[in-house]
Amino acid sequence: MSMEENPACRSRRSFLQVSAAAAAVAVGYRIVTEPMLANAASVAYPKDAVLINANENPLGPCGVACGAINEVATQGGRYSDWMTTDLIKTFAAAEGLKPQYIRAFPGSSGPLHFSVLAFTSPAKSYVTADPGYEAGAHAAKIAGARVVNVPLTKTYSHDVRAMLAAAPDAGMFYICTPNNPTGTLTSHSDIEYLLANKPKDSILLVDEAYIHFSDASTALDLVKADRDIIVLRTFSKIYGMAGLRCGFAMARPDLLEKMGAFSGWSAMPITAVAAASASLKDPQLVPDRKHINTTIREATFEWLSANGYSFVPSQSNCFMLDTKRPGKDVIAAMAAQNVFIGRPWPVWPTHVRITVGTPSEMERFQTAFDHVMKNPSAALAPASPLPISRNLDGLHIPAGL
């Protein structure tokens, strides 16, 4: 039988043609990530700088993850395929998913972009919240898709009804819950409503990068029910592995296959796989780190409220702070105090995003912010130390977390 007559060969040839077309679309653009948006990739920070600008976890990988990295480092000359399979099986067992519904990636930025490329086009719009995480919109522009920005509700959740009304031609709806940058939640019932009323050929992508910091319900039950949904998870946030790069996309196999046409094959970092596997097997890691983050965040909110500063209540490791004047000016003034805070969004130019850091980092944030807000004409002068907030005193962070 000739190659042209062999069905297996025809199938392989079709796959290669699709992959080549996908690659042609993807070539020439970079996957936009949080550090790129935060300018972390191009800034040389001074010594002892407070970095609360990129939603990183200052605790880093936990103790067992660091141990796993050390053990596997000597195998770094090998690809990690077999370890990645085991990682997927571990996660699948913990979440009650079928392994074929999960694909591992170096973080969640890649699958976000690949999904947008796969399901949007000049005829299929990309619909997102405003303010919301901007990376998907960059990919939508590469796909030639119309980007539809829909304001959040008065309670800072995604306005799913307005999203539906704004884009009857939608190819993808993007919901990040807790939302980046506000740290606010969109209910499971609203996610279900969007799925029930969306255009037939569109999909919903739910980004759960920050879900472990909150009490939110996951959307994985909708993946299990074979709905038109992709759910993303990452080890960059509560697990403290932003620099190691590990994440998951979870969906029906046919949706993963369509997305995979744009991603191709890439080896997972062997150290990231080892650290992620070890982290998943530590039952106290997530609750302990959630408690640490919540305690520091709420203490910061108490200080802000006591001093008359406005903010958006958050259930994540970041929040939006009202600066009452152009956020870019406050960012520059804070940088002069060696405290680097997050960016404003065009729709909210007088708000800046603050990442929740360690107790000492948030104490320095308080000192610098109070100085900048009370001395706008002298914002570039060194700050005088403020008394350390008692709300942040005495928080014990266990070794290994």
C-alpha cells in the first residue's frame, strides 16, 4: 500500500499540516506573561527592594519541593515525560479527573494563549473583564479577533450577562476567578449561566490561578461533565513556583487536542515536575499558606482602613488600591522608596495593584505608601520609618513553607 493510500499516513499528514498552520500563526510573537506586564523582566532592582508588583509568592517553593528539586537535579540531562505522566496521575486522582482530561504545561500562560489562538478568529471574538488579566487579549490580537472588554459588576465580579450581550459572535469567554487584578470572585452559578447561554460553538476558559487563596468553588465539576470549558491551574501562585514553571489545562480531550495544535510538544522542566509532585502530596501546604496570606492581607486592609485609604476587598494574594491620583505617579514615588508596586489598568487609572508580601515587606509598604500619600510634593524624598503595625507582628511562618 502506498503512503497516499494508508489511512494512518493520511492522518499523520493532516496532523502535520494543521500543526504547521498553527505554528505559522504563532511564529513571531511572544507569549505574554505576568512578569512582562509587570516589567519585572527588564528592571534591575536595587538591593533589598520590596517586590510586590508581580503577584509572586515570596515564600517560594515549600521545603519538600526544594528537597525534590535537589534529588532530581542530577537527572536534568533527561527529558521529563515519564515524570510528567506521574504528575498528571497524582493530580487526576486528587481531583477526581480522568488523566486524559489533563495536560501539563510550563505554567498556565502557554495554554491560555494556545486556547485563545485555537478558539478565536476574525469571526469569533474574545470576551474578557475590565479590569482583567490582559495576556489573553494579546493573543486574541494575534488571532485577528475582536477583543470585547466588559466592566465588572458593582461587586467586582464578572458580569456574565453583559458579556453574553456584548458578543453574540464570541469564540471564547475568559473568566479569571479570583480575578487578576481585583482578587474578587465570580460565582459558580454565574459560570454555569454563561455556559448555558453562550453561543453554540464558543468555549469558556476559567483561569483558577489564584483559587487556592480563596474559598471559591472550582469549575472542575463542569470539566467532568464534558461541558464546553477549559480550566487552567498553575503552581506559580500559592505553591511559590513562578520561576520553575508548571501548570495544567483541563478539558475534554477534543478541546485539549484543538489547543494542542498551537502548542506542539515541549518538555516540562524536570525540576518543576519534581517540585509540583512533591507539593501536591503535602496535605497541609495549601491550607497553611492560605492562612498566612489571608492573615497578612487582612492586617494590611485593617491598616489601610484605619488610615483612610480605599481598596477593593480581595480574596487573593493581590488587591487594587485607590491612590486618588494617577497611579503611575504613585508607582514612581514608591519606587523611589525602594518599594515596587503593581501597575494601574487603563479603565482604573487611579488604582494600582498590590501583591501581598511577607509581614516585613507589607510593613515597609505601609511606611512608603503613607509617606507618598501624605507628602505628594516630596514624594521622591526618602521616607521616615513608621512604627511597625501591630497587626503584622507575631505571624509565625513555619519552616519549610
